[in-house]
Amino acid sequence: MRVFWFLAVAFPTLFLQGAGSDLLVMEAGSRVDSEAQWTHRKAELKNLAVTRLYGRMPSKPNADEVRVLRLSSRLILEGKARETLSVMLIRRGENSVALRFGVVRPVADNPVPLIVKNDRWVFDLSAMPPGRKRDQYANEDRDKEFVKIRERAVERGFAICKFVREDLALDASESRETGVLALYPEFDWGAIAAWAWGYQPLLDHLLASGHFDEDLVVATGHSRGGKAALAAAIFDERIDIAAPSASGSGGTGSWLHFTEGGRRQTPQLIYKNHTFWFGKSFGRFTEDPGFDGSALHALVAPRGLINTHGADDDLANPRGTRMMFEASTPVFKLLGAQTLPATHWRAGGHGHLLEDWVAIFDYADAYRAGRSLPRRFNNWPDF
């Protein structure tokens, strides 16, 4: 086992199965050794991601199809920040979808970096529908944790936008009859793509305000929301940094290689338990999707990629995540990325905690300055 692990880390592409597993080899077999050639390879990988994983999604709505209603605005944190709550109405024909979102931003003279997170709630847990999830979040004190995150973000000069992803598509088997999936029924996308798509009209609105730095936009989300945040960065290059948290299979992790003794979220299990997450064609490719999480990493290059992860979070597959980062880093190097993709490991399990957010702030600051990362990044645990 030790020999296998050494080889897997030293030569990760040897262990990535499926068509196109070597990211720098074209489908026709030629080697990619320039940025121009990568453009063609990127198109191949993106086509695999669309046709086999996410499904086809519509273009973002036109400006005349979107209307934003501000519900409230107030100063918080002793006047250091402003909190706004709004609803975005996305219309198509006679039908529309209402997307709830909120923003906390420092009161500042200049545009500030923006982090956008998809979630089940905005700032008030009591607004979530009653049920198991709200009870779980309350027991985990997620509202109190976000208060700490909000305060630290303002201290560090970052704005946070959160939106309710299930306004775009339910996280349930009937999701295709809800939200934007029902608004655009001719497309074969699933819930993950719908949640990712929501970043696009939100960024149109937010960046037009002049409050946010267009050169430092971060997309984040946790678990299935991390899968959506990664997809958002793949399909909207205004996102400078993808910052998925514990996204596992179909995200930054592998669905071919797993932490020994951990839970194995294979494509077959994803399709069995969450058929609605991905495109309608996904079920045809669960035996061999033809690519792994490293390809999704590479589709972000040469922009930033930071993965936050609990070292004990077997569900999100720490070992497979490490392998995917090792396999995709050569693409970032080829494209001259100033700040290479990184992971940040903390003690503990599945969660999106203050320590994870601080890692995002630190990575974003390094990315903006074009400098190397602190040594605590990519400090791989001994799995």
C-alpha cells in the first residue's frame, strides 16, 4: 500500500483512468505544450463536462429579463459594513423565478473583493423552511458561525454575497419541475448546473453597482454547493478564484480513487442517490465518465483555485482530492499561473467554518498580489 501511495502521488496521471485522463494529451494523441494548444484541449474537456456531467445550460438572461427588488438595507458592525437583502426576478415569457440573495460589504471608498456563496439560506436561519435541515443547521450553530465569518470578512476588506440555491432548483427528485430548470425546459441540465448558472445574473447585477472589484471575484460553496461553485467558475470567467469546500466527487475530488476505509461516492452512487444533480445524459456514463475531477480543476486554469477541507472528512475524499490537485497542477504551470491551485486542510470533518474562510481570504490576497502562498497551504495530511 505504501508503494502504491508513493507512486500515485509522484506520478498521478498513471493512476487516472478513462479517456483523456492525461490532461496535457489531446484526444487525437498529440502532446499539449503551449497555451494555444491548451485552448483546443480545454474545448475537448469542456465538451466532456457539458455532454457527460452538467448538461447543456442556457445563456444568461438578458438585462430586460431580470429585475432586482431591494427588501432592506442597513448599517451593521458599528457602521463598518452595509447589509442588503434583495430578490432577483428572472423572467422568461409569462413565467419567472425569484432568487433571494443578500450582501454584506465593508463601507469603503474603493471597490472591494467579492465572495459569492450558494447556500440554503441567506443571513437568517428562521427563513429556511421548517424541517430536518433547518434543525441541523440550528444545532450546528451555523448562524453564529456566519456572524464570525461576516465580521472577519469585513475586517479583511471582503464583501460576501449569499444566495438561496434552491430558489433556482430544488435539491430533490422533482427539481426538474422547479425554478430555472422549468423555466428553460428544452435544456438537459441538472440542479448543480442550475445553481452554478445563478452566479451569472447575480454577477451582472453586483458588478454593475461599482461596489465590487471586478478583478477579484470568488465563487464558493460547501459540499454539493462546492460542486456548484466549481462549475460556476468553469462557465463564467469573470470568476477569478474558485473556492469549493469539501466538494468531493463531481467537484474537486476523484470519483475513481478514494480514501482507504472512507465513503466511496462513485458516479454510480451519485446517479442512484442524486439523479437530478447532473445532466440527463449522466446516467449513460457512470461506468466510465471519461474524465475525473482533475479535468474540472484544469478548466479553471490559469485562474485561482483553492479547496478547503477537513482532514477527517472521508465523505469528501481527502486522498482523491489530493490526487486531483497533483494531476491538474501541470496545466496551471503551463499557462503561467502566478498563484498555483492549493488546498487548505484543517482538523475536523464536514463543514464550512471560519478557518476555511480565512484560508480563502489568505489565498485571495496572495492571488491579488501575485505572490506565493503561506506554507500552511498544501500541507497534505498523511491519509
